[in-house]
Amino acid sequence: MAKPLKYDVPKPDWTVTKTADDEMREFVELLHQRGVLRLANTLLGSLPKVSSLVMEGLYNRSGSNAVQNISALVQLVANMPPEQFRRICLGITEGLQAAQQTRPNERDMEAPGLKGAVKLLHNDELWRDLAPLIKAARSFSEAMQQSTDDGPHAGPGATER
């Protein structure tokens, strides 16, 4: 195991030796040396072009749809506790990785037959694994049949405001 590093944090010297004018000049010089001033000037110079492009994008049907969809997604995520959102993201990631790694060979692609289908129906582990997916599919189906006038927080399992 690595040994901890010995480092004593030096106490800051709070005595003021420079004037505000000196500090400001040093600050501006550092911004210039790092290229921040050039970036800011370029950005400000191109602001009319950038803003007109953004406005053109927003004032059409697809731009309006994008803003509304993002708004609905933000409202949905805002009502969700972080732990739940983290679990959902982790579940989606692991599920996609597992699906990507699955390469069925020809033996796996064969139909299970009548006896195999009956065995699958009595496989408790399989049903425990499928239960959340079936419940999610039912909730999704119910939500798709409801009106969306109430916003993204509507539907079964939604949290109240």
C-alpha cells in the first residue's frame, strides 16, 4: 500500500503589499497570457452571429420541439431523487453492456420446444428477473395511453410536486 505523503500546508500571508491597481494589472496580464482575453473578445465579436443562429434554430418547429422535450426531461429528472436516477442510469448502462456482450451461438438460437417452454414457465429465477421489466412495460403502456396535458410528472408512479 502506498505511504501517505508528508505535506504541511503553508499558512497564507494575509498582509497586503500590493495596491488594487497592481493586482488588477497582474490579473489582466495573466488573462492575456493564458489567451482568455482573446477568447472573450472573439466570443463577444461573434455574439450577434451566434445569437442570430440560435434564434433561427429556436424559431422553427424542430427547435421548438427540442426545447419542449428538454424542458420535459429536466422536469422529470428534477422530480426524481438522485439515488433513483443513479440506479436507473447504472441499470441502463449495465443492461446495454450485457446485451452488447451477448453473442448467441447457433445452439442458443434454437427454439426451446414445448418441454423447454414449459421449463421456462416454471423457472422462478427467470420470472424474478422479468418481473421488473413486465411492470415497467405495463407502466409505460399506461403512460402512453394517458393525456400528456399534465406534463412529464403525470402517470403511474410519478411523484407529487
